[in-house]
Amino acid sequence: MGRLLRWATVVGRGGEVPVAAVILDGRGRSIGWGANRRERDGDPLGHGELVALRQAAALRGDWRFNDCTLLVTLEPCIMCAAALVQARMGGVVFGAADGKRGGLGGVLDLSKSPAAHHHMAHQGGILAEECAALLRDWFRQRR
């Protein structure tokens, strides 16, 4: 998570909301990295989690991630949480919770929804204060 925080800081300096993600395979190898790219690419789907998913899917040649874990600095939003369910992500570990948009417990918990065809484990709060402080400081500088 520390490495993701450092990368998110760099991303924030470039004008993006400072969120970074990595997907680890079942052996702990990094197979997909992502950071927010909405501003850079003019893409509403340019969330770090989705960027990492696309990269990992291209590398693996598969869209199923049952044996993988996503690490991300901020709780995935509802859109990203739904994509993680669709991708059959094995687990998610995140830093700061998102009480306004979070899709893994902040607002909804799509990982446990009866409507979801896949259920995944998740754990939040890893370096939570550091992750939240990065986001607070970034937004404070822009308001």
C-alpha cells in the first residue's frame, strides 16, 4: 500500500484524483497496474481499478480473476465494485473507505449483494489515514 500511495501522489500532481491500484495474481506477482486517468484520457471509465483490470486481462488473456487480489488506495466506487464482481476478483484490499461513493461497504456492498453472481472477500483500512489524508489534501488544494 505504501508503494501505491507514492504512485497516487505522483498521479495527483498530474491533476488526477490520487488513486492507484495493482492486481496481484495467486502467486503475489503484479499483473496489472492502474491509476486514475479520467482527465488525461478524457475517459469517464478511467478509474485506476479499471485501468489495472484492462492491463491484467490483456497480460493474462483472460477476464476471470478468481485467484487474484486487487489492492487500491481508496474503496472502489460502485462502478468499479461492479466491474470487480463481473471480473470475479478473488479479493480486494483498500486503504481509505469512501462513505459517499464506496461500493464495498461505504454506500453499498456489492461483494455481498444477492443480485451479484460472484462474491468476493474484501478488507479496508490498510494505511487508511495516510490514504485519506492524501485525498483530503488534494481536494483542499483545488477548492
